[in-house]
Amino acid sequence: MFRISVISIFLFLLLTGTSSAVAQEDYIDQLIKLSELSSSQQYREAINGYKRLESQAGAPDWLKAGSEYEIAELYGQLSDTDNAIAALNNAVQLGFDDCLAPRSSKPLATVLKDPK
């Protein structure tokens, strides 16, 4: 009986680990595609993609925070200061705590100079 329990637990952990790895792989694939959109200056499409990524069920907070920061940079590329500020604020509220990244970001340079 003990042996069956150990085997059952092992299989459960194996399956759980596999599904976690698959989910993480999905994030990587999606993030690569979003990066490609950004690189090809398809900023609106990238913004929409990051928003869809954030809204996926089970998306971890670190992914949501990072997505909001990327959205802020994309709005900076579009010179949309109000939305960039809102996205940067959302990123911080979600836990984004890299205080150096925005200061060294070219897309956010004009946004950070805005008195808002």
C-alpha cells in the first residue's frame, strides 16, 4: 500500500512539474513574439499582446509587473505620455521594483521629464 502511495505521489509531482514547465514555455514563446513585434515597431500590436498575456488565467505577478513595464516603454515609443505614466504606475503597483531601468530607458526619457 505504501508503495502505491509513493508511486501515486511521484506521478502527481511529475505531472504537475510537466504542466508548470509547459506553462513557463508558453510564456517564453509569447514573450519572444512580443519582443519581435516591438523590434519591428508594431507597438500597438505588442501592447495588445502584453495585455492579453497579463490577463491569462494563472499569470504570475512578476509577469504582470514586467508586462506593464514593457507596455509603458511601448507607450513611450508612441509618445503617449499619459498611458505610459499609467502603465508605469501599474507596473509599480504590481511589484516592479527596478528603479534603474526607467532612468536608462530611451523610450521613457521624455515621459520621466513630464511633471505629471
